[in-house]
Amino acid sequence: MKIAYLSRSRLPSVTANSIQVAKMCAAFSSIHQVKLVCFEGPENQRQEKLEEIYGLEKALDIYFCPWFKSRIFRQLSLLRGVLQVISEVKPDLAYARDLFSAVVASSYRTRVIVELHDVPSSFISRQLLKVLLRSRYLLHIVVISQQLRLDLQESLSLETVNILVAPDGANAVPIGYSISQKKTDFGSFQVAYVGSLTIGKGIELISDLAPRAPWATFNIFGGTPPEINYWRRGREVSPNLVFHGRINHADVHPTLVTMDTVLLPNQREVRPFGNKGNIGAWTSPLKLFEYMASGVPIIASSIDVLREILEDNYNALLCDPRNPQEWQEALELLRRYPEKGAELASRARGDLEQRYTWEKRAQFVLANFS
């Protein structure tokens, strides 16, 4: 089968969206012929580094749309790319990560699956969705959490539309990686957070937690220099809180397996890129599944969207996202009883391998396609 994967992401880059696009394309490509449409990445990121940055086993077939600062020119660039790929490839299916591309593909009589990560809120996005819903070429909508499905149905009256819930995923870490590969040069209990530093991701909680656990080193992997400066500015940073900056996605697994535990301290209100809107009730954090794949015990926020995947004292320890004391106690528990952490981590990895690999996600979203 020939698939056109239509995305507004810039590749290569290390945002969650671009990583998800690259991984899903790779999963589709293991079975089908896939052509990815996306924007070209920043000038200092070279195309030939895609496999290195994302840890891909083989190259993706990509049509790069030129990136313009002007929103109008970007839209025209994307339109040209989508039309050219549909004309040349004549795909059996367009898998779209944005409504504009989905509408364009459906208007050319291409069957469409569209994936949404939030409820369309702008006038234009809602109009595009209405147009798409009237198209007989729309197969179904894919969302990343049960709560997002419910909110879409309620706010946009989509009760009759087939909506599939497919959380994000990760590839299972090779057995060769093991928790025995921990670094010993730090000389303390190693704690990690990997991901965005935007408001609501929990950096504020980690900042409060670090001085409560001076026996631990809190390693923050992610964020641009301005974002790191934001969290340092105007506050006293505990010496055991270390900002490492961004790392390539291919380096995430080797980094995680050197840790004693990993943190997912999402708050109930999470600001996406640009600090606009709130995706706290809907997000399916990519790092959650990377954590599950790593074989390292997880401490996470006890919020509804995370409880769709995690169960307290089964595959993670869940804590109140507003209460640093609970997180301190969870860390102390894992420090004193490493066998407890090993049990939690083993169950989390088992859940990942059974339900949440990229290959299983790709198979699920295409299961009803014929």
C-alpha cells in the first residue's frame, strides 16, 4: 500500500511532534511504501542526520517543503508539497497530522485518516474540520487519549464519527541495555527528566523537590538555552539540579538506562509550544513511553490522562502534582528498596511491549483500512 504522510512538522528537529512523525513513518515504512511531506528543519540541522537524530534503522522518503517565516507563504509551500506528492505518488491513503492537508487530500479523492492532538479551537480549524467531516473520503479520526476523544465528541458533536484512541509509543529498548549500565561517577541517586521545559511540564515541581533530596542528582535533559535561563532566572537553583540541554532522540535510551528513576511531573494545566492554550487534559507524553521502554522505575503525576496508561504501585508510583512531599517520599522508597523499583519498571516495560510500540500503533490505526 502507498501512504502519503502529511505533516506540518520541521524535520530534523527534536520536538515531540517531529519525533512522533519520524517514528510513525518508520513504523508504516516497515510494511508499506510511505512518502512523508514536512517542512525542512533549521539550517543547522542537515537532512542526512535524520537517522542519527531519531535513531532510525533506514532512511525515510521525504518531500521537504521550504520553510518561510510568513504564515501565508508556509501554507502555500505546504499546499504545493501535498499536491505534488498526491499527484506523483497517487497514494492509497493520506495519513494527515493537520486538518489543512487532510482537506486538500480528500478534495483530490484520496482516502484520509487525520490525527488530532487537541480540540480545534480557531475559526479556521473548525471550518476545516467541518469540511472534512462532510467528505466521504474521511475514514476515521485518531486521537491520543480517551479524554480528548470525549471532549471532541462533546464540543464538536462528533458522536457519529469513528474516533480511534491511539496513545503515543516507543520502541522497546534492546535487551543489551540494562539498568546495570548505570554511571557511577556522580556518586548519588540519579533522577532524570527528559522533555520540554514549557510551563506545566513540572520543572517547577522538580525545582522544589531537588533541595528536599540532597542525596540525589536531578538531571534535566531538554530545553533551549532561553528556556533553561527562564527556570534559573530569579530563583535559587539547588546545586543538585543539573540542566543538560537538549539531546538527540537517539541518545534518550542510552541516557535513561544510566538512571535510578525517571520523573513525569505533568501539572493539570500544560502549555504547549508557544505557551498558548492548555493540553493538560489530553496530552499523551512521548517521554512516558520512552520511560516505560527503558526499564527504569517511573514516578508520575496522578492525573486522569496519565492514569489511562499508568497504575499506582503496579507499573509506576503516582503522586499529587502539587505536593513535593509525596514525590520526596516516593524517591526515598525507591532509594531504600530498589527491588520495588525493579518490579514496577519490569511491568511498565511489559505493558509497552504488549500495547504501545510504534509498530503496534501503526498496525492499530490502519487495522480497518481496506
